[in-house]
Amino acid sequence: MLMSPITIRLGQAARERIAREGVRAADVAVVPAAAGGPKGLILNGLDLWLFGSFLQQAPRPRKLVGASIGAWRMAASAFDDPVAGHRRLAHLYAHQRYPAKVTPAYISQNIGQLLDELLDGRAGEILGHPHHHLNVLTVRGTGALGRSNGVRWRETTGFLLAAAGNAMARSRLAASMERVVFHHPHDDAHWLRQPFDAFAGHFVALGHANLRDALQASGSIPLVLEAVTGIAGAPPGPHWDGGLIDYHLHLPYQRDPGLVLYPHFSDHLVPGWLDKSMPWRRARGAALDNMILVSPSPDFVAGLPNGKLPDRKDFTVYGQHHDTRIRHWLHAIGESERLAEAFARWCEKPDLNATLPL
């Protein structure tokens, strides 16, 4: 018996809607994209199908919201040619090379160059897209994390204090971090403005002066990359990886009546990056009610190189064997087309018995 390469989980309202009406592109209102570094590469096939084919059947305003590599994926989705954008992102990300000893400044410079090549002078396409409204999430450091000023020991201290607070309660992380939403210039991200958790929120319209910086900040992991400061239109201070607060984007999706179609590298949602080791903090509740969550199945993952998804540890594990790492990552990207083929078949004839609850 052939095992499916995908796992599909449905919120209750999504299940009932699909039972009545099937899966229609016109119903998809929100596409989230998680932080997670190289893990996002395994979604390339789904991204190509989703934005290159399926959603083009029914143009309509859609919220594309992401953090870190998720923000980069959603930026690629808002190009006039999203297929070329996603192929370019996958190639650029997979072909990163770093020397044995590297500084945060070096990595930040490298990522900046990657984003320049991804944008390729096409920022206007993203900012002017009539239907796909990009939302880029970053974290603004406050307290000790906000006063680090690029000094490593201060940054380490601030981050450890934030982690200690989060270990006691996720709400305590709000003493160290604030959410910043960089939104499409024609969409004010109204659905996120009413408070829905403990974190203060700032809202900044995207433009030519801040798009690249917002994308870089959204993937700037403390102690790995440098914080991004002086972002045009944004509140002052260091801006960090949006996944610190919104790792898998547990956002108030119930505020939109449309479907949330979520290609994800995991079959569950972890609210913040610091919550990864706390299974009791997995996302639940009304926010997941309208969601279709599609992810690689365990059998699919077992067939990848080393029996796992690409991840950030690979940079260390493979070390200077760049060609081997790149070959394995490109193999995983190629295999991701199987995810898209399986999900496209399911969308044509949705079998609810082949799904799991969220």
C-alpha cells in the first residue's frame, strides 16, 4: 500500500465547509507561512502549485502573512511571476555557503545579498499587487533586549532573560518583545489591530524604503545575525526574527470568514520559537477553526536524505562539505513536488476520511 506524502488536518468549520462545497480557490482568504529556516524549503512544491496555479483560478484579496523564511516565501508569492520568484528563492537559499568561522555581521551581509537577489529590483510588484497583500512580521526588542546596541554579552543577557520569562508564561515574553506588522500599503492589517494576546503591536506600511529591511529583520535570529535598526517608518530599536513571537503564526484567523490554507512543515502549530520544547503550548482554539493545514507525512520525511527535513543545524553538520548539503537540499526541494501533486489530487476530490482534526 502506497502511503500518502502529505498529512491534512482540518479545523471543524473548514471540514463542514468542504463537505458542503468542496475546496474552492475563491474561498481561500489567508495563507500563513511559518518561520523555520531551511525547513521552509520543503514547501517549495506546494508554493509553486498554490500561487502558480490553484489560487490564480480565483483572484481575490488575500492576506499573505509570514515570519522569517515564511515572509520571504510570501514575498515571492506576490511577484508578478510567483513561480519564478519561488524558484529563485529556493535556489538562493539552498546555495548559501559560509566559511568555518563566521560572525553575525558576515551572515547578515550574506542574507542581505540574498534578499537583494530575490527582490531583483521588483519590489514594486509586491507593493502594488492587486490581490496578494503581504504582511511581514518582526519582533522589536524591548527592555534588556532592546538596549543591547549590538553588544554581544548584552544581547545574550537580554535573550536569556526573555527565555526565562517565556518559560514561566508566554505572556511574560511580552516584557522583552513587541510584535511589528509591516503590511501591504493598501491593506492596513485591520484583522490584527485589535489585541488578541499579551504582545504590544506596531503597524507599519510597507514601501520601497523598508521592504528589504523588514524582510531581513524578520529572519534575524539573535546571536546568529545582527538586529536590523533604523527601518523606515518603524518604531526605533532593534528588530529581530518575527518567529520569536510568531513561530508558526497562531493569529486570530477567525476574524476572517474565509478559509486559511496553510502549507506547513509540521502538522501542528507552535506559537513562539521558544515554545518548541513545550508541547502543552501547542496552538488550539477558534483561530484554527477555518484552517486547512497540509504538511509532509512522516513517511515522506523518512524518505528524505538523512530521514529528516532540511534544517539550520545542517550548516554545522555538513560543515565545509557545501556541495553535499546543497545536493541533499535540492533533492528535498525536488521531492516537494510530490506534496503538491498529492494535495492537488485531494483538492479535486476531497476525501474527509483521509484527514485528521486540528
